[in-house]
Amino acid sequence: MNSEIWNRIKQKKFRVLASYKEDMKDNFANFGKRSQKYSSFGPFYELYMYCFTIGFHSNKRVSLKSIKTDTFNSVFEWRNDHQIILKNFVTILICKEDIRNEIGFDFFSLEKLNINEINKIIDRLTNVFEEFANGGFEMLYNAYKKNPEAFYDFRSLFSFFNSIVKN
Amino acid sequence: MADIKYVKMYNFYNYFGDDNIYEFHNGMNVIIADNNGGKSKLYNAFLLVISNEVIDSDSRKKKSLVSKIDKFKVISDRAKKEAEQNDVLITGVELAFETETYIFTFNKTFVSKKLNQKSPYNLENWNIGDLKTNIKRKNKRSRTTQAIDIADEQEKLDSLLPFQLRQYCMFQGEEVVNLVDSGLTNAINKLTDLRKFRYFENFLLDIYNKFDKKLRNEEKSSATNQHEANRLENSIEHIEENIKLAKFDLSERNEQLINVKESIDKLSRLINEATKQSNVYKEYGKVSERLSKIASDIEDFEKNYNQSFFSNKWILKGFSEYAKKFDLLRSEYEDDLARQRIQEFKTLLPQDSPDIPSLKKMLEEEICLVCGRKAPENSEAYMHISKLKDEHEMGKKSKRHSPIKLFCDSLYREISNIPLEKGIDESIKMKADKLKMLRKLNSELSDEKNELSNKLITNKEENEKILNDYQTKVDQKGILKKTIDNIEKNLAIMNADLRSKKKQLSNLSKNDLALKPLKNSVQILEDLLEIFKKTRKRFYVEEAVKFEESINNIYKSLTMGNETNPGNVKISVDSTYNFSANLINSEGGSLSGQGAAFQRMKQLAIVMGLMNKSRRSASFPLIADAPISEMGEILTQNFFYNIPNVFIQSIIFIKDFYGVDGDLNVIGKNIINNPSLNIRAFLNTAIGKEQHERKTEIKLIHTEQNGEQL
């Protein structure tokens, strides 16, 4: 059973720097395409989730203030198992004390707030999620620009991910 | 006495370059190679030197190296590829053999020149010269060398392999069948004096005919009734003419029958081959399908590889510790909640009171109905009542819990199921293993497909033609047999008629006493002829029995130790003095259905038996390309143990010793390392996957001197 707060997150359309989406979607998200030159995911939201982990493990965030962004499918349209993984990502963000302090998230304190105030904090939480994801996008983008051939092999996205997770 | 010293090849098929040499010793030499490992090409090298021919790999027929296209096919593709414009290639073979006095060197090569920079695989871009033969003879004592006239080539080659025995000393596996089935009579006739019987018989018949004619003339001139005598003489001459024609016809038909039988033999072998081919086609189809499935699986695997980030939760790698962290956070929160409830229970109204309608009424009337104090809109009291109402409403929906608690619980449910690092790592490893397995399978199936592709010599249309030809020949055989039967019956009638007429003529003669000596002579000659025919038959039968005994000794050695009874070889001779060899069981029944292994052993026993019969076998080497294949360990061993009894020098090409890892297999090691066999062994490796990259590498792996594998 979903909570009201989770339902609010599900209605979110996450933001990505417009330039990243333009450059990366065609190459690394092949949904609906027959052949693919690079190692790639299906829908764009898979690439977005992948980039979140890259950004998170590297502690790389990109602020989206005053930058031209673009959006894609709302979480509501994602596959259920992907939504569950996103829920895990949200949980992981909440686990981080620095992030909780930054956005003023405390379960017990939230109890005392009305729904509008709660929503504001949840929005701040999803902003952090977006910043990590865009941080990951920046890292992937730079690696790709430096050596596009390195991403021809179907395992290259895994290798890139693995090298970061191990570090 | 002659033995081959070496064979050297220059850019000859896959023997790229000019350093391809096999140096043989005067004992058993074994060349081990997988498919495409240079066995047939080495056989072609011998063929080129000995008969100026090679076996065309497309048509499987022997061809002389005369046409440009045939010569072009012989040139190594790698040599073609590496040639620059104006480069000159030498292609061919050099073979040296030694007799008691001389060392002969036969060099057969042709030169080709690359004309331009266009495709090296196009014949038009090459100039190709004629095949040139150079023969040298070195005297071992005086050490002088002299060139030999090409006109003497065959005579010199005869000292290595005599022409009439050549096919029994040099053959490819499948050829053995021809040698010993349809060629058996020819072979025995060549190697024995039996053929002389025919000359004696003709000579005797000639004398008899002359005496018989003389007697008839005498009888006619002394006849009491000249008219009747003339009539009888005309009739006799007429019958004799008819008998002559019938005999000629019979001999022609018999010859046709032999040819038809040979064709049937040949076609039935081709049918076996065609059946094998058909099976190979089926297998090829199956392997192709499996390969295509594996290729598609690999493609899907690669395409969907990144899906494992989600389906196998690889994306959560490095996050498993957060389950514990969140559990702590949630516990703290629940503790706080519990403390608050206790506090609220002490100081406030019972849970869920006042109820929602009461709270709504309080907000409408801007008054607290619990304490009676005013609560104007937007005042602290008003906000408190509003919050209570919101909470109750939300709490009602969620059955008691706050939205925060529900959110926390929902997060907890999922994070507590997050996979452990170990599980994710195992999943990654499993995926890698699966890819390895798929690629290995793909590679194995590709090899299998290539191997099958090499076996596909003829195509479907050719196979159908073979089956049709076979049926036609079988029909012809039936018709011929019937015709021969009729001719023989007619001949018997005509001969009886002739005898009767001759008797009638004799009875007309009045001077019986004067003709008696002549009559006696004719009678003696007739008896002699009859005796001679019977003697000829007996000699043929005796020869068959002797040969059968010799062959069965060899056959027993070749099949020794086998669990299944291999039976015996039965050599028969028919009324037209043709020999045939069949496998029979202990009760004399046919074993024609026996496996290919026994049939091949029978054929090899006959070849060895024939060579023994020549009484000169020890002088000539054996050159055999795949004489045995897939015979099993026992029969293979038997074959190798028996060869030295018949051939002092032997050069045997074999695939069966080739192991999977490019080394010898167990049976190969056992035989090669057997000191009593005194083997010199070479192991060939095909380098380069593509035809234009290919080179056959020859490695000497075992020498006869130290008896150890190198």
C-alpha cells in the first residue's frame, strides 16, 4: 500500500540538464530502436537511475538552479520494479545524515507539520535525488566525450559503474 | 629396393613458402593432421611426382597440371595474397628416393608472376608457366650427379613404385575399395601366371579346329551320298559360324556385364557416400540451426545485458548497508512516536476524540467545544483544531497511522529486501559465466559446422543422379544376365546340333578305316581341350584357396582382439574365371552387412596379401592417405603392427591420432611411442583461420633413433 507522500513522489517528473538529455538519450537509451552502437539501457528513466548511482557513489551533485532542464516520464509511468528501486534510492538518501540536515528531514518532526510543509521537504529530497542523477550524467558525459569507443562494448556501462562502486 | 628420402613443397596448396619438408626414414613414417592439416595436399605432392596429376579438391577427380586454372588452384592462397606486382612464385614439389646405387631427385615446379596490383585471387592477374620436370641421379659411390632425360622418367619411377603395383602401394582410404573389389581379378592375373592359361587354351583350340576341319573334309569326300554330305557340311559351317558369332556376342556381353558390375560397385560406394552426405547434410542443417539459435541468444544476451542492473538489482550494488541504517532511523522514529503517544495520553483527550464532525463544528463556530474557549480563524487555537481534524481525517484513511509513518513503513518494506553484496556479485559472476558458456558453445558449433562443411563434397542433385544411375545399371545387369543366359542356352543347343551333324557326316563316310587315325587325333585333341579346361578351373580354384589362406592370416592379425567375430574372407572364382572376395561367418553365410571397419580390414588384408604375393613387396614403400579412419583402438593398433610385415618403408597420413588440444590423443601416443614400431612422426598444424592466411606447419614430434616423443 502506498502512502500519500510516495504517491506525490510518483507524480514527479524528474529534471535533467537539457544538454545531457539531448546528447545522451539517443546513445545510451535505446527504447524503441532496433540497433544500438553503444552499450545502452531501454527507457531513459533507466539511464537516469543509473546516473543517480554514479553520482551518489561519487558524491557528485549538480545544482539545477538557473539551468535549462528537461523532463521525461513521471515516476508513475515507470515499471513497478523500477519504482521499487527508486523507493530504495529515496530511502538511501534519507539514511544520509548530512542530507537529512540539509533538507530538514526528520520523521518525527514531520509528524508535526501539515501536509503542505511535508510536501515542501519531500520536494527538497527529490531535488537532491535529481542533483545526484545530474552529477552522474556529468561524469558519464565527460567519460563518453573523452573516449566514445570505450562505450561500444555491451559491458562498458557495467564496467564504468563497477569501477565507481568499487572505489 | 628403394626408399623415399624426402618430399619438399614450395607454395603448394597450404604448404606456404619453401621450407615445407618431410624427411622420411626407411621404416614407418606417420603424419598426423586434423582436417585441413595438409594430408591430402601431401598426397597430391606424391601424385604430382609419380603421375603428373593432382586430385582437384572441387571435382575430386585427378587432373594433370596443364591448364592455367588447374595450376592456379595449386598455388598457396597466402603466397598469392602476399605477392606484390612482378613478384615471381615457384610452386611445386621435390621428391628424392634412394636405391642401392643412386639417389634420384625429381623436381616438378612451375613459375607464376603477378602482373598487376589487382586482386591476387583472380587468375587474369597472373602469368603462369608450364610444369617443368627436372630429374637428377647421384651415384652414391662416385658422388657424381647427372641429369636424366625426361623420356626415362617412368622407367626411373618404376624403380620406386613399379607401374603395375603402384595402385597397391599408393592410395587414399576410399581407393582401397576399388582395388580389391572390382579390381581383384585384374590384380591376381597381374601378379600370377594364371593369365597364361588363356593363351594355351586358344592355342589348343586352334589345333583342334584345324584337325576337325581336315577330318570333315576327308569324310565329305568319301561320303556315299555327296549331296547329303554337302548339305551337312553347309549346315555344320553355318552352325560353326553361328557359334562363333554367339561366342563373340557372349564375350561382349560378359565384358559388358563386368563393366556394369563395376559401375554398380562404384555407384553403391557412391550411394554409401551419398547416404553419408545426406546424413552430413542433415547434421549440417541441425548444427546450423543450433548455431543460429546460439548466435541469436548471444545477441539477445548482449542487447539485454544492462537489464540486469534492474532485474538482478545490480544497480543496488554498494547499498546493502543502508538497510541496517534505515532500520535504526525507523526505530528512533518509532520510539519518538511511542513517547509522544504516552505524553498525549496523559495530557490530552483519548485518541480520536473529539471526532471529525465535532472538530468541523468547532471550526465553523470558531470555538473549542472541549474547553469552551474561543478559537477565531487563523488563531493558534483555530490552527490546532484544524490540524487535529486533518490528522483525524488522514488517520481514518490510513487506519490510525500518520502519512509520515505510512511513508516510513513503505520505505522500510522495500529497503529490508535489498539484496546483499554477495548475492549481487554472484549474479554478476553467473552472467559472465553464461556469456562464456554461450561463446564456447558458439565456437564449438562453428568448428563443427566448418568440419561438416568440409565433408560436404557432392550436392543433392549429384546424389539424386547417382541413385538414378544406380537403378539404371541394376536394370542393365538384369537384362544382360538374361541375355547371357539365352546365349549360353543357344550355344549349348548349337553345340549339340553341331555334334549331331558331325556324327551324321561321319556316318556317311564309306572309308571308315582310312580315317581312323585322323578321327583318333581329333578325339585326343577334344579330350585334351576338355582336360585343359578342367585343369585351368582347378588352378584358379587352387590359387583362390592359397590366396584366401594368406589373406585370412593377415585379416586375423588385423582384426585380432576384437569382441565381435569378424568372420573370414572367402575368395571365390566364377565360371568366367573372375575372382571375388566376401566376408563369411563360420557357417559359410555372408557377412555383407558387417560394419565398415571389417570391410576396410578385409580390403587392407587383400592389398597386403597381393603385395606379399608379388614377392617383391619389401622393396617398395607404402604411401597411404587415411588408410584407416574411426576404426577404434584395437583395429588401429593392429593395422600399425601389421604394416611392417609387408612394407619396410611406409608413409601413413592419419587424422585419428590428433587430439582435441592440438597434441596427440591417447591411442596416438601409445602407437607413436611404441619402440618396436620404430616410428618417425610428424604433427601438422594449420595456422591461420582464413584460406588466404593459411600455412601448414610441419613439426617432427618423434624420431625413430631415440624412440622418445620430442
